[in-house]
Amino acid sequence: MKAKLIFKKLKSGFKKLVSLLSPGKKAMKGAAIGMLIFACLVFLILPLEIIQPLGFITTFVFAIGLFLILILSALLINYLLKKLNELPTLFKRALFFTILVTFLSFAGGMQITLSFLAAFIILPALLGGGIWLLIKRDWKKNTLLNKILISASTVIGFAGLLTISIWYFYTGKDTEAPTNAAYFGESIPEPLQLEDPSADGPYSFQYLTYGSGNDKNREEFAEQVSIKTDSVDGSNLLTSWSGFTGKLRTKYFGFDKDALPLNARVWYPEAEGISRLCSLSMVII
């Protein structure tokens, strides 16, 4: 009884603290307006800065379309949250707990995490729902359709979880490491007693760039280019450079697959008696 009384007092105190710290309707409205203004500014600065080289008209149309998509997405998320709030309390708690456990256990790439999240929500829900109906509902009173759905739900949930369990706990087949033939060779060369080749050398260095001189996005290959080069025809290799996406690429880069620029940055040592473009010393990136 004492423990129950203490729990009630803690719960009541927590509710009072939350009520005291909770902002009013006016504050929430102001916070919403602030978030909207900030989000619009971020939308105008970051995405538009990336697609700006496409030109004013293309950028404007793209921005309007993306803005409408974002608004529709926000409305859809709000609708889903309302529907989520209509779910039973126990299901919501189990759902959120499963989401937290999944992100904590499989914090890898986003695609992998979302795949596991979907599996860990759908499969246990199917299995648990099917078993619960089998236990709590009189099987004879179910219609044929209900029997099929309950059986399919149970089988799919069980099979899916069994597959994931086997995949997770299966360590794989034992394989022998391949023999290092070079290590067992008759004549192994002695290590060279030389200085560390990765250390700084005695020479200073410079770099130059070569390219078309017309690059729209990188100054070092535009007006700042040191050597202008001819373009090459890459149409036989870039077969996907076509259609609407191909036109967007051409608009963004300023060239198409028939006239690809040759761009590079050349690093070379700077010292007396060494050629500016010594073929043995330069590094091309």
C-alpha cells in the first residue's frame, strides 16, 4: 500500500510539473510560426543553392513543385499521427518501444534500420494478433474469411520471425584461409632500408589545373584553369544521359555526353633543375 501511495504522489507531482512547464496556446502558436519561418528560410537557402545552376525558370518550377510536395507530406504525416492516436494505448506503447529497440540495436544505414523496423513491427504484430485471436475467440464462430486471415497472419508472422532468427544467429560456414603463396616462396626479398616515402621531402610544390575553361560549378576548371583542353565524346558510355534527367544534367553541368570536359589537378615539385611537368613526379587528381 505504501508503494502504491508513493507512486500516486510521484505521478501527481509529475503531472503538476508538466502542467507548470507546458506552454500555453499562444506560446505554441508563436513556436509554430517560428518553426515555419525557419523551415522556409532553410528551404530557400540550402536546396535552391544546389539547383541554382539550372537557371531561373527551372529552379523556380522545381522549387514550387518541391514546396507543394513538402506541404502534402506534412499534411499526410499529420493525418497519420491522428490515426495513430486512435489506436489502443497498449498497441501504441508497444509500437514506440519496438521503434526505440530497433534503432538502438540496428543503428546502421537508414535503409537497413527502416527495413528491420518494418519487419519488427509487422511480423510480431501479425503473429501476436493471430495467436491472440486463436486463444480468445471461438474458432467455430469465425467465418471462412476470418479463418483464412487469422491463419495467414499467424503463419506469415511466425515464418518471418523464424527466418530473421536463423539469419541472425547463423554464424556461417567455416572456411580455410587461402594460402599466402608469396610468403612461402623460395626467395623473399629483404626490406629496403630507405627513408619513409610518406614523409615531407626537400622540395616545395605547386599545382595547376587543366580543363575546358567553361565549367559552371568549379572555378578552378573555368576562368582559373591553367591549360585548356578539348572535350571528348562519351555518348557510347553514358547511355542513361537522355530524356528529362539527361536534359537536367546538361542544364546543370553546361555540357552533354557528346562533349565531356577533360578536367584534372596536377601537383608538381617546384625546384631548380626539375621540369615543371616532370612525368615521374607529378600527381594527377
